[in-house]
Amino acid sequence: MGNHLSDAMKILESGKLESEQGKERRKLSWKDIPGPLQGDGQDVVSILQLVQNLMHGDDDKQGQRMQYVAEQGHMALLGHSLAAYISVLERERLRKLTTRILSDTTLWLCRLFRYENGSAYYHEDDCEGLVNVCRLVINTHYEDYATEGFTMLSSKHPVIYQSAACRPGLGQHLCCQLGLPLSCLCIVPCNTMFGSLHQMDVALLDKLIRDDRESGKVPLLLIANAGTPGAGHTDKLSRLKELCVQYNMWLHVEGVNLATLALGQVSSAVTPATKCDSMTLTPGPWLGLPAVPAVTLYRHEDPALSLAAGLTSSQPVEKLRALPLWLSLQYLGHDGIVQRIKHASQLVEDELNSPVVVFRFSQDSAPSSGGSVEGYFAGDVLDALNRWLGEQLAQQVPLSGVDVVELEDEGTCVRFSPLMTAAALGTQENDVAALVEKLGEMIPVLSCTLRFRQDFKDEVLQQASLSYIEDLSWPGLGGVRYEPRTTDLDEDKRQHSVEKINGDLLKKLMELDTDLYFSGGPEFCEEKNGIFIGMATEDLDVAELVETIVSIGRDIEESGKLFENMTEVVRRGIQEAELQLQKANEEKLIEEGVFRQIPLVGSVLNWLSPVQASVKGRTFNLAEGCLDSTEPVYSVKAQMNKEASLDSPKSITKRFPGQKLFRRQGAGSDSVSDTSSVNQLEESFREMAHVQASDAEEAEVPQEHHVHIVEETALSDQRVPEGQETESVDTLR
């Protein structure tokens, strides 16, 4: 059975069960709608194929594969299969086996985590153990609770105390499961005058307990932290234990720092946890074990009350919850368990104080010169930048296990908690070094973005054709919207024009040779049709960036006007061209005479007396819809070529080879990239020359586009048949 299970797990992890033909067929026929149950059943391979499809979906990218499960993880997964197999044993043999498994696991855990004479309750949900502990305490304080129920609590309300830094929603969950009103929950603030902002205020707790006792309430239970969920701080457990003994209260401790109790040297702040009445352990993430239960260790002398509270069970099958952990602990051994916890703790420099590091980019770390974020919304902007920082670190150094955490006072922070992630991810010291290196690279980017954010806003507000989009959740310079200058459109047409222009503008900006990131904005942004610019570097030229946005937007707007009027302009132009061609043919007939139009006679006359006919060129002005002579066009073009050969263009910003757009010369060492080619540089020169030439035009009419129509009056030995002129004009339609 073990070999079959191991093979099945390897197949599901590798995702190589399905053939290429099967993948193609699945892409065409896969649906999320459940199908009917087949009457004749399916074989094991087909069922594993279905499970694999559900696990991996249609994404075959390696980065989307499931996390690798080590050998100790396979032991934990094997425990679930063995539990189902063992449950069919004869009842007496099952009872003996489950009793042995439960007693062994409880003994090992109590010795590992220095919890003497304790009992253990194994549960899937992290809060389930605390809920049953509360039931145990209620049964202890209210003797007739088992028979009278809530009526026993109505006269003397029980009170459960918890720190404000506890898991969000923990107290509400307890009251819901126990059937207690929320008035039975007391949230104790953390220190506000001195000490850590994440430690329970012991003096205030003492006052709250005394006030509740005087009002006839029953202080029941105190939930303390040995490692708060957010910042990893440990409450003053020694002082809290003294209060609980003084007021006959139950002390329950939970938190990631409880894992350090297995080490040879334990912090003095965590050691008092061994004297608490109960504690909840999560060995799964600490040891990298998937699908193993959480454990609540507790001390109580009355087995009947423990049974009534649900902490123990007379059903042998429920005792099999400890089987995956029983197998995994034996596989790792005492030294292996301690080594994993020690390795994770040592990834943090001050592991004895707290193996959790929480950091945040603040405005104090940004340079004082230049613009800064001030006022009421400064915290929101910094939260957005720190959220970007955490996401980038997690993406670029995935083995570090960093994540983003929201703290009540500090806001958005980045957390490194190796005790919760290192065993599963295999985090090593070089991963921590890579994390520090990436962090050092991103701090200047954050500082520059924070400094340029106000400059970008000021530059945008100076442009009449741009509107600034204030989105505090965007981690970058900010957002803009190009506003068309046409005012004679109704609201629907104007909205459509804004959407089209800004959509095309975003595509053009994304095609530029620049390191800036352009986006349509956050997914749930209230402002529509905006263009959002990402993080900035030290050498960013904000003015050039805004001018480029305006210039490209103006070109797109004018091109849109041209194409809107193209149909009518072309129609009028063709009609005028037909009239002028007809007039030219009549003039030719009068000038050359009728005989020259006869094929045979005309050839003889042309040979005897050639006619010196000149070619008259015409330009078709699409903007004005009229025909003009080509002579002014060629004369102006010749003059421009002559001037261009004498003077070099002054409107083009000079750039070094490899220097990308929107970068100031000499602002930073990275302003010139060695990877850029000369061809790309020349293309950027041409694009910039076109953009800046458009800026120099004062008139707001579209640029004239010319189609040359040449009236052929050259010598011919044949007469042009009737209708030929009309056919030549029809080709323009």
C-alpha cells in the first residue's frame, strides 16, 4: 500500500500522467460543470488523472506547480491513508493501537516543549482547541452548566480577556461557538505609554478584572501571546500568570515563539509559557509537515469534565487524528525536530528575543530634499509602497517566505517569519542574503518614487490637456488621463473619445524604450480610462515624461479627427479631381486640335510636329479636401533639405548610446544601459523628432496629408478612350 501511495503522490506532484494528446483534448472539452456519475465506474489511473487536472488546471507553467513535499511530508500524508486502513480493524485491536499512538505522541510533544504532566487534544482547526478549553473552564466554574445550560451564566456573566494584538476575529469566533454574547468578550489594549505597542497592558488588565469582579461578573479565561500574529511580540507571561493565579483565571498561550521551547536555550520571555494552563502548538508549519493537526496541551485533573468539553473522546477513530504526527515525529527524531526549529530561528540575527522580523519603508528613510508626501493621506501612500515592496520581495526571492501584514498602528508592513515558512520552503542563509540584497536595491526606488510623486502631480496639473488621477492605493508616480480638446461633443461621444484616445495612448507608451511601467490602473480603481505610471528611479526626467504623454496624446487625437472626416473629405476631393481632369482634357483638346486625337492621323502629326506638353502635378489635401499645385510643395521641401544639411536639429534631446527615454544625463550610474543598440537609439531619435515637431505647431488643425495626382499630358500615339480618366480617379476611392 505504501508503494502505491508514494507512486500516486509522485504522479500528482510531477503532473506527467497526461499525454500530449490528452492535454489537447482537455483544453477543448474541459468544463467546470460537474458531470454525471458513470455507472460502470472508472479505473485508478482515470481517477488520478481527474485529480491531477483539478490540481494543476490548464496552466502548465513550472512556476505554478504545487510545492515540493519532502520525505517527512510523505510520512504525514501516509498517516491519513493508514488512518483509514486502521479504522477497519477489529474494535479491541483498534482501541489498543489508537491508545498507543495517542499516548506516545502526547508524551513526545510534552517533553519536546517542556510541558510536564500535560494532556493533548488534536484538532484540524487552530481555534478548535481553544473553544474546547473554554468549555472546560465554563464547566469547572459553573458546576450545573451541563444540566442548566446558559441559565447558569445569566446571573453571573463570564468574561474572556484577550489582547488587542491577538488573531483578528478570534474572540468573536469563541463567543459564536460557545453561544455567548459579545459582552462576555473583553479586549485588553496594548501598552500606550511605554513598552511595546504589541504587548498587553498588564496594569490596565488588572483594573479591568477588578472592575468586572465588583460588578458581579466572573473572570474566566485570559488569552496571551507568545508571538503575536502580526509582529511576533511576546506578552509578559510571568506577570500575567500571577494575575491569573490571583483571580482564579485560566491562562491560555498561543503563538509562533512557542516553537523555541524545544531549543536548548530558551528566551526568558517565552519560558513562563511552560507554566500556563494550556497552549496551542502548530507543528505543521514549524517542521514543514503538510496536513498534520494542531495540538492543544492542557492540564486538568478531572477526566469527566475533559470528556464533556470535547477535549477527549471515547471513539477510537477520533484518536487516529494523531497518526500523521506520530509517524512524522518518529521519522524526524528528537534531533531532527530540534535542528529544524534551530535552523529557522538562526535565520534571524536576534533569534533569542523574537524569531520574527517586521519592517516597513517610512518617509523618514526617504531623502529630505525634493517633494514629499504630507498631510492626511501620507499613510495610505506609504501603505501602497510597502505593499508593492512586500510583493516584489516575495516574487523575486520566493524561498524567503516574506509576506505582507497589516498592523493596526504601523499600517502595511513586510514580515519575515522563518519559523512558519523555512521548513516547508527550505530557506537557507543565502536566501536571506539575497533578500537583504534585493531590499537594498528597492529602497532607492521607493525613495525616488516618493520624492517624484508630487513633482509628477505638479507637472500634470500644468497641462490643460491632462487631468491628474488621485489613487492612493497605486504604488507609483500616479495616474493621468488625456482630455480631448473638442467641446462640441455630447457626453456619450466624449466619453467614447476619452476611452479610445487613452487606450491608444497607453499602448503607445508601453511600446516606448523605457524602464517605466505603464498600466491601466488597479483592478478596482474608481477612475476609468486612466494611465498609471509605476515606480521611478533617480534619473527620471518628470518634465520630459509629461511632455511626451501630452505630445503622443495630441497626435492620437488629431489622427482621430482626420479619420473621422476622411470619408467626406475624400468624396469632395474626388469630385473636384474629376472636374479638374475633365477641364484639363478640354484644354488639351483645344490646344492640340481635333486631328491629333485621331489615332492614325495624330501619330503622323505628332511625328511631323511634336507638341511640347508639360506635366502638371496636383496635391490632394486631405485636411481641406482640395487640390493644389505641387510646385510649392517641392520648393518648400528643397528649402528644408538645404537647411537640414546646414544646421542639425536642435529640438532633439541628445542621448548617449543605450540611454533610454525619460532619463536625465548624469543623474545616476545606471542612466546608460550597455544592452541597448545603436539602431534602437536612432529609432528613438526619429520618434522624438516627430513628437517635438508636433509640439512646435501652434495651429490645432491636423497635419496636411498629400496624395499626388499627376495629370498626364505627355506625347501619345493613341487617343485616350472615353471613360479612362474616370477609371483612374475611381482607384482613389
